Amino acid sequence: MVLVTDLSVQGCAIDDHQRVPLGSDVELRIQCPITSSIVIIATVRWQHEHRCGLEFMGIPKHVHEQLRCVVIDQLARRLHSAERTA
């Protein structure tokens, strides 16, 4: 299991102590409130220390829509949390 950060509909960054070679394809499973999980194929585009950047590849339209909902949900949670602490 890895920590996904900076999630967008185009890709994400992950914190992982296993170094995956640049250009490698990986399978990423993202928990989704709409379905049990979204499975995405991503390509490693950059690495720095224990983080790497993934670009999502060939996402079917229905999976792209699910991912968009996850991103919007996460943004709404952050905004709501920020409003409560302000």
C-alpha cells in the first residue's frame, strides 16, 4: 500500500520506498465513494527520494468520471475542513 498525494484526473504523486524505474507502468487502486475502488494504469514520470509522479494512461470514460468525482470530493472535504479551522 502507498500514500497517494496530489491526486488529479491526469495523475498523482505517491510516497513509496520501493523505487520503480522511470517509464514503468504500475497498477493503482484508488478507493472511491462511488464504487469499491478504481483501477488505473499509470506510468512513472518522475522520482525524487521516496516520492514519484504517475501519469494516468488510457483511462476509459466511465473510470475518468469516477476519478473526477473522487477529486471533487477530496477538494470539498479540504475546503470544509479549512472553513471550520478559520
